[in-house]
Amino acid sequence: MARTPDVAPILLAKGVRKVYRTGAEEVEALKEIDLAVSPGEFVAVMGPSGSGKTTLLNCLSGLDEIDEGIVEVAGDRIHELPDGERTRKRADTMGFVFQAFNLIPVFTAMENTELPLLLAGQRPDFARERALETLKLVGLEHRVDHRPNELSGGEQQRVTVARALAGRPSIVWADEPTGNLDTETAERVMQLIHDLHREGLTIMLVTHDAKIAGTAQRLISMRDGRIEADEMVGATKPKPRAKAAAPAKKRATRTAAKQAKQ
């Protein structure tokens, strides 16, 4: 059963259903999902393969359509927005980190990071400045001109985190962000995600790793397209995140120094 937040939720889902159709066959991937997430929460989603974890993230973020129900993100019913407005909503309020890095091979770390801003219509000089600031935040200012094949797996994933943060989102969706990383690199990426959460960023993270899930504030367990359990597992109190860019400089200094030591 979904918990009721103490403040207005940044994410609200009611009665969400998702059905995949192949010819005459129907597979109900999500069944009557009710969920509320407060600003600044860190929510982990676990469940066996095929339980609907990735489908849940895709539907809640508006990447996939839903068959029934409503999803509100930062006050807007995401699936009722026209395609152009939905794309702008994602660009303005959301960031995405996937297991597959999805970096463009011929682009540098800088170019991959600034691309979503350019596609959202930002000025090239602004996009370049913001990309550099965000790459500093994840400790990659010395790798901005390197292409993906010149970066380690951990560095590539940090570029995807930088890309997700470049637009100063209110919520980040992370689908198995450490799935392709070795244990040590995965711990570094998760430390970065926790550092960002402590600054007030809302995180929705899918993982198969119980250890990673246990570091979140809240754990949602899924099975057969339903939320089987929804419980608090961490004690950190969420802090609403301001969209102002000024604190990022302080974060950049702290995180860059930390990454430089590693």
C-alpha cells in the first residue's frame, strides 16, 4: 500500500495500468498502481525479473503510455500533455540514468552532456557552460574532451549522471545505474547519487541489488505488476531541492575533490 506523504507529492500515481498487446495476446504489466513520492525522497524499486520495475519507471516518467489511471509529475498530468509539452516537461524537471550508458560514440563527454540542453532549445553557450559545471560536479572536468571509448565504465556512467543533471531536474529516474559496473565503481557511482540526494534531489531507482536498495529511504517491492510492499528503510529526512544553480558550484568543488582522490 502506498504511503501518504506529509507534503504535496512531486510524483503521484493513481490506478495506473499498462497493457502490452501482441496480436490477440495481452500482458498486464502494471496493475492498479497507486503511489505518492514527496520532494527529496530517495525511493528504491525492487522485484524479480518481469515484475514491472522498468515499466513502472517508464510509465511514471511519461516515456511510455498508460492504459488507465493518472500520473502527475510536479503538478502536471504527464500523459495528458501533448508530445511537445511532455518532452519539454521531461527536459525541465527530469533526468534519466540507465544501465546502458546510451552515450553517442562520436561525441565527447562535454557534447554528450550538453546535447539534451541543446535539444531543449537552450543557447549553445549556456549549454556548454552548464555541461562543464555539471561534469565538474561529477569529477570529470579533466575528461571533458574524451569520447566514450576513451573512458572507463565508471567514467561513462558519471557522464550519464552529468547528462541527467545538466537541466537541473527535480527528479531523477535511475534504472539499474550500476548494473554494468564492477563493485568498486558501482559504490563510487552510488556515493555520487547519495551526495546529490543529500542536496535535496528526488531519486527513483530500480535495482536488483538488495544492498543498494537498503541505502534508500524507502523501498517499493514489486511482483506481477503490482506493488507488493512499500516501506521506509532509511532515516534520512528529505530536503526539498531548490532549482537555483548557485549551490552547484559548492557541490562541484566537494565532489570533484572527492573523485580526484579516488
